[in-house]
Amino acid sequence: MKLAARLDRIEPFYVMELAKAAERAAAGPLCDPARGGRRMIRLNIGEPDFGAAPAVRDALARVAQGPTPYTDALGLPALREALSRWYGERFGLDVAPQRIAITAGASAALQLACLALFERGDEVLLPDPCYPCNRHFVAAADATPRLLPTDAAGRFQLSPAQVRDAWTPATRGVLLASPGNPTGTSIAPEALRETAGLVRERGGALVVDEIYLPLSYDARFGGTALALGDDILSVNSFSKYFGMTGWRLGWLVLPPALVPAIERLAQNLYICPSTPSQRAALACFEPASIAEFERRRALLKQRRDFIVPALDELGLTVPVAPDGAFYAWMDVSRHRTDSWAFAHELLECAQVALTPGRDFGLADPRRWMRLSFASSMADLEEAVRRLREVLG
């Protein structure tokens, strides 16, 4: 059977390949208590250990008792209105509910945005490193993702000068993430403002992945790109701050003129987002739920404040402390020259699962490794102890 040529541009998701290796190791003798083994500590997947808030779980139980018909392709009006109010309360912004499209996860939001904006012959600028699926969404739309290397001095984010210098007649837009995955670093507000202006002057599109924005630990970086104008596309999710990773619910905030195109695509690609997930998500905005999410954000900050100095002490240097999300991007070159092999070594020797840099870009990925501190403090402390044993 002949496969579509676009698949040649879609690499495996190595995060998941490593996760499968961790599962195999966890089922083996090294993790068998009867043989003196110890459980696998998984710091490789970006999944908060909290789960959905109690009010959300209770709401789902109630929803399950009744009918769950299709909703509008753009989502429940009540949920779009709730998000509109949330933007007003959290960011002081007036975001009309008509500009908000509820999606089947942030992944669907990114896919819809790329399909609506980019096509063959277009190129899209992205930072290197970045979340691997972002460049693959661009490639799936038959456009060309163009990764621009970043460094610690620039917080692993694209600078306006890089965008200006890299722009060609084929460039159609820029896809950023703030805070970013795998680094947990955000774009400085002044740099984001200048970049938005550059893209606007050139008639391009600026898409900003903001799924970790509510998990910001530094007020300097806590603002949304939507404040820069109605022409910005913002991608967001109920998975991270709201703890609904398996519920597959996200949203897009769109320029008004783009809403009909996104609706047409959503109608044809997946009909509508999950009705039970949407109805249950309304409980995210109850005061008790928001208080719980903020409590969790404070716990994640405590975990960050523990793990970053601990990694530095082990020689797994984190050159830029994450100001958001729950990732530490660490330089392992002091200990090993290949983070992919190192990750598999740690599965066997320490029973600790981490994510090698292979997924996230082309700029010296073997030097880098990502740790997720979305697991409990007890797991982080035990992981550090085991890593110390292995690294001396």
C-alpha cells in the first residue's frame, strides 16, 4: 500500500517511544519487588499527578446520567462564555466568546490552525528546541517547518532579530510557545510585542501555544499574547492547569475573520469536542476549583524550587530556570555524550524515566534531556537520590 509522502516528514514521537521502554522496564525484573527490584519513577511525561478537580469529577458523574448529544462544532456556548469571563478575571481582557473555539484537545487546536493558515510552499518559523508535534502539525498541512536554533542567553525563545533575519518570501507565519516545552521558559513581553509587530507588518500569522500560561511562576511572564491584538491566535488546553489530561479538551482564541474557517474544518474533521468533557469542564470555573488549581500551581513551584538546584548539584545543569510549566531542560554533557543512550541507561540503572532531547529539535539534541517535575515531591526526592548513586 502506497503511503502519503507527507509521512516522510513526520518523525516518531520519541517521548512515547521512551515511555514504552519505561513500561517494559517497569514490568521487568529490575522493578519486581519479589526479586529485590524497585518501582519505576516516571519523570518523562508532561502529565500533572493531580488529576481533575473534585468538582469536575462530580460534574462528569452527573453528566453521565443523561443524554450527551453532539454540541456545536465550536463547542458549548456556556463553556465559551465561561472562558470569556476567565480571560476577563485573570488577564483583564475582553475576549468575546464568539472568538473562542472549543477543540478536541490543544492538539486539535494546533491542527485546525495550521490547516486553516498554511499550505504547500509556505514555511513557518519555530524555535529549536520546541514541542515536536508543533512542527509536525505544520508538516501535516504540507507546509515546511523551519527551526531556528535558540540558546540559554535568549531563554530558548526566538528573538525578534531572528524572526526578522529568517523571514523570506515563503514565510507565512511564526509558531511560538510561552511557556515552552521542553524548557519551561517564556518569551519576554517586549520581545513578544516586537515579534508580533514584525509578523503583522509582513502579513503573516502569529500562533502562540499558551497551554502552560496559567502555570506561570513569575509575574513578568504571566500575560497572554492576546493582549497584543485581535489578530493573534492563542492555543490553550484544559490538560495542564486544569488537570484534565485524558479528557481531550482544548480551545483556540481566534481573529474574528478566522472563526468561520475553523468551524468548517472542525465540523468535517471531528464533528465536535467531547460533550461529557465540555459539560464537566464548566465546573473548572467554580471558585473552589480555581482555588484548588492555584494550590496546585504553588505545589509545582515548590517542586521546581527543589529540583532545579538538585540537578545543578548533580552536574545536570539547568541553564535557565523554568518560569512556568513543569519541565527542567538540562545539559547532560558533563556526564554523557548521547542523551538517548543515557535515558535508556537510567531506566536500567536507576529505574528513573527521563526524556532525551532527540524529540525537541536539531540543534545538538544529544546534549539535552528533559525532566518533568509534575510528579510528587517524594518521587522527585527519590529520583535525585538514585541519580546521585549512578552519577557519583
